[in-house]
Amino acid sequence: MLTRVTRHWLPFTQMDAFDAPARTFVRGQGNYLEDARGGRVFDAVSSIWTTIHGHGHPHIVEAIARQAATLDHATSLGATNPPADELAERLSALTGTDAAFFASDGASAVEAALKMALQYWQHAGEPGRTRFVRLAGSYHGDTAAAMSVSDIAVFKARFGAVTFATYAYDDAGEAIAGDDVAAVIVEPLVQAAAGIRLVAPERYEALRGMRPLLIVDEIATGFGRTGTMFAHEQLPVRPDLLCVGKGITGGALALSAVLARAPVFEAFLGAPAQLKQFFHGHSYAGNPIACAAALASLDLFERESTLAHVASLVPRLAARLERLRPHPRVRDARHAGLMAAVELDGPAAWDVANGLYDRGYFTRPIGDAIQFVPPLSTTPAEIDGFFEALEAELSA
Ligand SMILES: Cc1ncc(COP(=O)(O)O)c(C=O)c1O
């Protein structure tokens, strides 16, 4: 018989040490979360890279309410709906892709993209292309195929029984040339789960014009976080498949998508008897409420000039990181757009994060790195406030 405060079993959390009263969020408003004890904290991780325009933005809340009252859900297996159609149209126009396949969480989009690549090569007459190449230090989610193309031991070491071998792109550049390679999957510019690790743009150059498909995973980096709408806009690559998730709904609801270019989409066309349709699907794919939230979020990018706002904040963030770099407890301070990390010298990151919480700033460390990935609606004063709190905490 469990005697715990909560039966909610949390991901990546030791429940034996979990202090439920201290970490129960009851309200989200703008860039702040409120906890059950009445504390109000700045959401300095955008609730793990999801929140874009702040919590509870009225335009997104209204869109969700309106759509819920009109059509809450209808299956996408053999049917479509207006918000999903419109979102597919707008995402295609934004990214220069031609078709949007919807899933739910980020990992389910990665799973779909990998399977799409496999089935694509079967239709394209090269069924031997069944292997995947990934970056060192990659992370693409926690489902079996997503784990297989991930490279962070602590996340996948226990699950070898359900994962398959993949090639590391960094270690063997020639791996791309193998005639058994179906796709290369990369996080563009930033490897978020590796600790907001930056990848040099030149590293992507070899991916241009290659025979395998290029899957670009923008689940963490998409929707403005790195300064451009999508991080790969800053790189010399053209994705065949683009995975988006997390911030797609502004951070309000689960939704993800694989955006495909015409040659991939068209390889799946044919007479019904040929059975060339994509053999993959999720119950809530193309959920109208989630799609309405995503459309509202895209509206806000235009109405609130979100990318211009981000551009105005980035120099401030860069200056704060620069100022912190000489601190004796800081090993590295880095950022791409509004995705930043301060790597500490020594394993005190959790103590620092807990201290920051008490000072009104909620973040979650990755290894020794304190991450600062605020909502794009953050203000210069909030950036200053976070770094002042961090400086005070590091000197405490
Ligand atoms: C680059 C990348 N891909 C995929 C995922 C998995 O997304 P989700 O947690 O929504 O399944 C993440 C999550 O952090 C991510 O950073």
C-alpha cells in the first residue's frame, strides 16, 4: 500500500526523494509558475523547452476553448479536419516542405520519421537501406527507435534489449557513404539534452547532397528558440524530413509532426492495392484542439513580432554569460539564441538549481550544466534577474 503524497509517477524522477508539496505547480501565468505553497517562480526552462509565448496566453487559451466546443477530436485514420489542414499548410509554407504527418510527443515524431525513411527506401527500390547515422551525444527521445538513434548512455543503457545499433557520424564520416544507410538524423545547432551543447555549423556540411535522407530534429530547437524560426535555417542543410514538437502549440498541448519534402511524400502514393500508404499512426494524430493551439501560436509569432523580440534579447543574454564566464565555479557558459547553459566546475548543479528555486527561478540541471531556456516572451529584466540570482547562488 503506497503512502506517498502523490501516486503520479514522474519521469526521470526518484520518487523516494520527491518532495511533492515543494514541486506541485497549480497555475501558470505568463513567464511564471505558481506552486501549491504559494511560491511564484520564473519558468527558466520553458517547462523543458515547450513554452513559447508564456503560460496561459489568452489567444491560445481562446483558440483551445473555441476548438474544444466545435470539434474536440476526430481520428486522422482516413479523415482530416480544418485545423489540421490549415496547420499542415502553414507549416509547409514556413519550412519549404510539402506534407505534414502529425504525431503527439516529440519521440513519436522521431519514431515516425525513422519508419518513414525505412518504408521510403523500400518504395524507392533500395530496401537494403536500413541503417541510421546519428551525431555523437545525440538525443531524440525515449521510445525504442528514438533511443537507438540517441547516444546518451544514462538514458538508454538499461534498454539494450529493445534498441538497435546505429552509426556515429562524428566518429566515422564515411558512414554516410554506406549503401545501407537509410537516413542521417541530426539535432541542428544545439544538442539540448546533452546540456545545451553547441555543434559547429561546419559539422553539417557533409550532409549536403548525400544519398541517404536527412532527418532534422527541431523538437527542442524549433519555433524561435535559437533566434531563427528553425535552427537549421542557420546551417548549410536542406532536410528531407523535419521533426517538430514541444513548442509547436506554444507549449500548451502535446503535438508533433514530421514535415516531409515532396519526393518522400510522393514515394508513398499508388493504387490502394499496392499497399504503399505509410504504415504508422497514433490515436491523437492531428488532434483539432492541439492544431488550433498551434495555429494560434503561429499567429502570435506575427502579431507579437516574436522573432524580433528574441533578437533584441540575445545580446543581453550573451553579455550576462560573458560576465559569468570568469567565475571560479564556471567551466563554460554558452548559448545559441535563447538556449543557454552555464556549466559548473563540480557536481553541485542540483544544489544550485534548488537555491535558484528559492530565489524565484525554476530550472532543471543537465549533468553539471544549469540551463537557461526562457519563454521567448521573457523580458530583459527577467534575464538580468536570473543571472543576478545565479551569481548570488554561486557566490553563496
Ligand atoms: C531533440 C529532441 N528530440 C526529441 C525529443 C523527445 O521529445 P518528447 O519528450 O516530446 O518525446 C527531445 C526531448 O527533449 C529532444 O530534445
